[in-house]
Amino acid sequence: MIQVKSLLNPGESAKTSVIRKSVDEIFFESSPKKSFASASEREAFKFKYLDWYSQNLPQYFLVALGEKSEVLGYVCGVADTRRHEDLAGLHPWFEIFEDCYPQFPAHLHINCAESARGRSIGSTLLAVFESCLRSDGVAGVHLVTSPDARNVGFYDKNGYKFTKTMNWKDSKLLLMGKSL
């Protein structure tokens, strides 16, 4: 049985420090970026996509735990991208999708352990995260990925039907949105 818990209250069976270590491992296992010039560059990368969310909005940081309280995956995000200028400073490409934020203000980052993929854990995490956003009156949610990333089909299957592709520096970015 899978449980989805907030970092605010992971439950007695799960120790927060163990959860954090597992989430970090899943983050780097799932990341397309594997090498860093220094330990500080690695930490800055992790802060940008993971730690900022756990420190600033733990209520929007959810983990999927397995039967033995092992971390199977996580989702984190914000209810309104426009309200977090400090986060926009970490992600300067946010500005190229500004016209999409009124319809899809929330955004998310999600990853599952490789051993947990294909078991509907990611879909479960999305459903619980979206339910939290709906409860807070959020109109829609988006994510940004690469148009040729392996996760595009997963998001499409989970209802992220709105798409917009933009150029950013030397790459293409794909925004996928879902109305809630």
C-alpha cells in the first residue's frame, strides 16, 4: 500500500532525515544533469529544484512511501509561480511563459525512484498534489520539460494537455498545463 505524506507531517513510521536523504537520491538519479564542477554547484542545483520548495512551501512537498516507509517518489511545487520572485530569480526562463500563468499559476517538479516507475506512483502523487491545489482554489498547474523528454507521455496521460514550446538560450522548453 502506498501512502502520500506531506513533509510537514510524514508520520511516525517515517523519519524526516531518512526521507530527505532518499528524496535527494531520487532527485539526482532522475536528473539529466549528472556532473558538476564543484560541490557548491551541485548544492545550488539541488536548491533550485528541490530544497527551495521544502524550505519555503513544505505543505506542497509530498512524498510517496511504500509498505516499509521507503520513499518511492516525491512531488513539490507552488500554488502561484507569480508570487515567488526569489524563485523566478533561480529560474530566469520563467519569464518566457508568463502569459500562461493566469490559466496555470501553480507549477510542480516530480520524480520517482527508478524501481518505482510504471506502478502508478507518479500518477498518485500528481492526483494528491492537484487535490491540494484545488482545495486552495488554484485554477491550474503547469510544469516545464524538454519537448523530447521521456516524461512528456506521462504528463499527457495525466491530463496535461495544454502545451507551449519556447526557445530558451540554446534549447527548447515545453510548458504543459492542466486546468483544475
